[in-house]
Amino acid sequence: MSIQMRWFLSCAIIQIHLRVESRLLHIADNVVIFRIASMPLFSWIFLAALLATLGTKLWLARRQLASVGANRAHVPAEFAEKITLAAHQKAADYTVAKTRLGNLELLIDALFVLLLTLGGGLDLIDRAIQAYSAPGLAHDLLLIGAVTVLSGIVGLPFSIYRTFAVEARFGFNRVTVGLFIADLLKQLLLGAAIGIPLISAVLWMMSALGGWWWLYAWVFWMLVNVLMITVFPTWIAPLFNKFSPLANEELKTRIENLLTRCGFKSQGLFVMDGSKRSSHGNAYFTGFGKSKRIVFFDTLIERLQPTEIEAVLAHELGHFKRRHITKRIALSFLISFFLLALLGWLIGQPWFYSGLGVGNRGNGVALILFFAALPAFTFALQPLSSMLSRKHEFEADEYAAQQTHSGDLVTALVKLYQDNASTLTPDPLYSAIYDSHPPAAIRIAHLKSI
């Protein structure tokens, strides 16, 4: 029986209860109170963490909406000569639309996690699969697959609305229904082709390698990540976009001179057809070792001048020269080490399963519960991640100012803020917690001071 069916049946039962005598209602109420009061301690801890995280996110979103709305009528003074009021108001309205949709998505995600855990959804799915598969690798794969599909179904309406309503309303979306479906199918097939072998390997380690399985899984995870970074540019990215060699000779010469000054060797300069999905623009370098390549969105090349594109790329190269990518990968590996060690301990704790609404202990169940509950406890680390990212952005800007003219990067950023409808007036606390890049006013003021 699916989670949705269980929910509908519960609603039907409630309606039947509403028709019985008041004495039976009193008894039913006492039973519910008893069940809540008898919840394990970890259930209460998890519920408190989940609600606290949800409440904090909604409160921050409310601050963001208030800040953007209060400043909608006037362009900030430092941008008044470069950004029109119409563009500023479009950015405000776009931010409001995305934030409101995000709030609804937060509520639905929290409800889904509750239904999956304390609501008994995972336990229900697990028992249903037991009727068709004996405990073991196949059972765990089916369980993880079922929950993954359900999670995808819950998130799909938001993806559709975000693409064909929000992005389309503000003139950004260029995705057709056919392309959306094609992308979705590619993602499903790619996810299955990569995910099933990886999950199978981890599940095997959990069963065969004893109490230190998590350490082997961590080493395996590091190797897989390095492999994916290496093969992504040439094997995975082309499945979704077309990459053509940069044809603009003037720009190509300028970029090659910049690469020589920076001591950066790449496999080539490429233009990606980002315009077939969105009018947003960007530039980045990707890959690892000899597979590194520099990629420009075609929308970026159409919008910016050659000197501005050079400055934007110099910023991206700043991340490379300041070893930000290496540091982030190392930090990711360090965090994954502690998380897998934590999972290795939790998997043997009965209260971990019972506290999250599951009676059966198994490897597949443990993985699902761990990653379902983890965000409720790790949100407090979000400000630290954002702070580190903003520090790296300032350092990359400083490097770009050393290699190119800082004024070119300023004008490029202003154009990108306008073209991408990025708000110029975020709430300071919201920005500090969520934003990986410094607010526009602070970032540009920093560039002008260099």
C-alpha cells in the first residue's frame, strides 16, 4: 500500500469517527494522546529538529520577502544609473515568486519526511516489499528505489511549475515540453545507470565488511567522486547540451592570453547552448587534471563585451589559482568521513529505527532514514558553508582584479544581475545564511576598493 493510499484511508477513518457517539470519540482521543505520549525520546528530538528547521527557514523567507518588498519602489542609489526601475522591480517580483514557491516546497518536503518516518510510510513500504523479496541486497535496492521514485513524484510538480510558470512568466524559460520530458528521462536513466551499481556496492560493503564497512565506503566514495569529476565534461554533460569550440577569434585570443598569464592549461574553450533551456548566462571551468575545459554559455557571449567576458573568466580562474576547488573537495571528503562514521554507529542502535517509525532493521532502511533525517540536524551548519563560499568569492574577485581591469568585472556583474533578475536588496540575515555569493552592493563596493 502506498503512502498516499494510507493517507487517504486515514482521512476516511477520521470521517467515520466523526459520526460515532461522543463517548467513542473520547476513547479515541485518549488512544491518540497515549500514542503521542509513548513516542520514543529520539522521535521527539527528531520532530523538534525538523519543526525548528522548518520554522527557521520559513521565518528567514518571510524576512526576505519583507526586505525585497520594502525596497521594490526604488533602485538602490549605487545602481540607479545602471539598472532601470523596471528591471529592479522585475528582479523583486522574480525573487518573491521563487521564495513563495520555495516555501510551499519546504512544507511539502517536511510533510513527506514525516509521513515517511513517524507516519509509518517507510515501514509500510518495507513490509510490502517483504511480501515479494527476501531480506538482502535485492530487497534493499527495491526499497531505496521505491522511496526515490516517491520522492521524485513529490518534487516533480514543483519542477514543472518552476519551469513553465515562474521562469516562463519572467521570460527566462526556453524549455519545451518535449525537451523537459527528454531531460527527465535522461536523468532517470543516468541516475539508474550510475546509482544502482554505486548503491549496490555500498550495500554489499555494509553486509560483508563488518563494523568498519563505513571506512571502505568512504574510500570508495572519494574514488567515485574523482572519477565523476573527470568524466563529467566529456561523457555526461554532452548528453544534455551541445558544446562547440569557441569560434570568436578576437575573444579566443584574449582568453588564451589570459590563460597563459594565469598558467592554466585546459582541454579547450567551448560554448554551450544554454539558450535552449534558459536565458540566464554563466561561465565556468569543469573537469579534473587533463580533462579541464572552459565553458561559456552562449547567452553570456551574446550579452557581454570581450573585456567583460575575460574578467568573468579571470574570476573563475581565481577559484582555481586560490585552490578553492581543491579545498571544497577536501572539505566534502572530510564531512563525508564523519557522516559515514556516524551512520556506521547509528546502524547498530535500535532507538535509531524505532525513533524514526520503523520496526525492521536493515541496511536499506538505515540509509533511507539517515539521509531523510540528516537535513533537520545539519541546517545549523548552512551559515558556515555560505560564509566560506563568500570568502572564496571575494578572493576570486581580487585575483580577477589583478589579471584584468576591475571595472570590467563590475560592469559584467551589473549586467548579469540585471539579466538574471537577481535582487539587489536581499535581507542581510537571509543572505548571510543562504547566499554563496556576497550581495551585489557589497561585492561591487569591494571590487571598487581594490
